[in-house]
Amino acid sequence: MITPWEDPAWLAGAVAWVDDRLAGLGRERTGEPEQPHVRTWATALRVPTAEGPVWFKANTPELRHEVAVAERVSARVPDRVPALLASDVASGWMLMADAGERLREVVPREQSLARWHDVLAGAADVARALEPDVDDLLAVGVPDLRLATLADHYAALVERLDLEPRFRDAVGRVRDLVDELASYAVVETLQHDDLHDGQVFVKDGRNLILDWGDAVVSHPFFTLSVTLEGNVAWGLDDVEDSEDIAPYVDSYLERYAPDRPELREAVPAALRLGWVGRALNNPDVSGPEHTLTRLRMFLDGRPG
């Protein structure tokens, strides 16, 4: 079945938009675009130019706020993301500089997870830098998964999915963890919410964070759940719990708040609640299987 992104009329309009934006930048397309990424919720085009490729991305209406997120992150922490060349919040379209090679391909070649320390420092940079933008991000549709309503959202989700009793019985545990985490008075802000090795790219030695479509306003430590338990902990050989995540937690916290060593004690609660937030983030887009895996990570600390 052809997706809307593959419709010739839509593609022609997208390419015309790209050509117009490139002209404004004094650049010119040198060949036909490729479409290597097609999903129900988004697509990306690789566009050749004389100065190297650029990338066009479009999102479904539910995720168009990614453009506003990309604009803010690019303005606040430009060294952590590829250059945003053009954007249109209304259409959910944007044009970005090439970001290089995925970390997913770089790590096996380098046989090292060391780049994750810098990536986590970058995630901390984003969290602190975007604190002033929370109200504006919420206003353009970035999901609100702050602690205050997390337990109620969780209760509604597990009831709607009609899951086994242990998930419904865990509402009280969510509330207790929320209270524990709230006691540390960490400012809630933008966090990526899907920061894994397919979302990090390496360009000229720099580690760049991409794909803000799943970004939410929530507790900044929630990003550690996917990044550490869902990725780094599996090590170089994809073996569960084969890599100690403690040094990576330190890399994040030392950048986020070097003057607050007590925040190390908040991480266990954040790791569990981060999976609750991940399950609550667009579950209809993710689908029931992924949502259930995330809820199992919350309760059991493992996917199955």
C-alpha cells in the first residue's frame, strides 16, 4: 500500500518547497532526491547539492511540533544538532544539513561505547538550555508528561488497554515514585524520549542528536531509560545487562548538575518512571506491542 508520502503530487510539492528554500540559501539541487525513510508518521528525503546532501523531513499532524522543537534546540544548543536550514511549523516540514553516519554503524566499527558519554552530556545540555521554553513548547503541541499528571495518565492507559491486573495494581507504585522524584525539585523540561543509537549521528567527529518527533516535556532524567536501559546496557554484543550503566549516569549528572551530587539517588526512580512516560507517549502511534514492552520495562526492568 502506498503511503501519502509516496504520492507523486505530494512529492512534487515537497521537492518544490526544498528547491525554493535551497534557492534562498544560494544553493541548488544537483540531482533527484532519494526517499530512504518512509513511515506512517514521517518521511525523509535525501537531496543532493553541490555542497553535499541535505535532508528534508515531514511529519504527520500529530508530530508536526517536531519542527518547533528543532527550531528551539538549534537556537539554544547548535553544537548538539545538525544545522537547521529551513523550517515551516504549519506544515511540519524542515530542511537539515547532513548529519553524517549513524552511531549504530559507528559503534561496531570503533568497538567502543565511549561516544555515549558525550551524547549524554549533550542530552543534559539540551535539558538545561530548554528550561525557559517549556510554555512555548507546550503551546505548539509538545506532549505534556510532567510528574503532576503521570499517575493519572498511567491509570487511564492500563485501564484502556485492559492489561493483566499487575499493571493496574501498579498505579500506587507510580504515585509513590512520582512523589519520590518530585522531592528532588528538578526542573521539568524538554527531553528527547527516544534517544538510542539510531537517533545519534557522527559528523566530523561530533555526536549529533536527531529526530525530535517523540520529544516531550517531562522530567529530564527520563531520557536515561531508553538510552541506558534500552541501549547502552546491552553493550557491544547486544547482551542484556552486559554493560555497567553507572559511569554513563555520571556523565549525564556531571554535566546536568555538578553541584548536586544527591541527584544520583534520584536516578533509580527516574529510570522506572521514564518507561511509564515512554509508554504514554503517543501509544496509538507506537502500537500495543511496543507499549506493553515499555510497561514491562517499568515493572520488571526487562522487555519480556
